[in-house]
Amino acid sequence: MCESQGYVDCTMDDGVEEDRLEDMICDVGTKSFTQAQGYESMSSDAETHLYPRSTNFTRLSVMLRLMKLKTING
């Protein structure tokens, strides 16, 4: 229900409280939700150990090391 003008009028009537969740989602846009999903994924990867008894490596740290190797060596 996004308006084609690129914005939604956010003025609220004094006596009316409506759930404007759809309007807020349209204002924020799907790109922001995608970025938030990526942040959540990286946050959980930073806390998830690579394997159960690993204390030195997380999923994110290993991925970053692999990306570094790839950029150095092509």
C-alpha cells in the first residue's frame, strides 16, 4: 500500500490511533530490511563457533580470513 509519491503523510489525527505498520515499512523500504537481515546474519556468525570445541574461530572470522586470502591471491 505504498503511495507513489515516495512518502506517506505521517500526520495523525488527535483522536485516531491506527496501526500504520504498512506505511512505516513502505517509508523504510525493502532495502533497509535486507540490510538488517544481513546485519543479523553477521552478528550471529560472529558469535557462532566454527565447530563445537573451537574457541579461536567463529564462522565470521573464518569467512573474513578466506576473503582476505582471495583478495591477496586473486
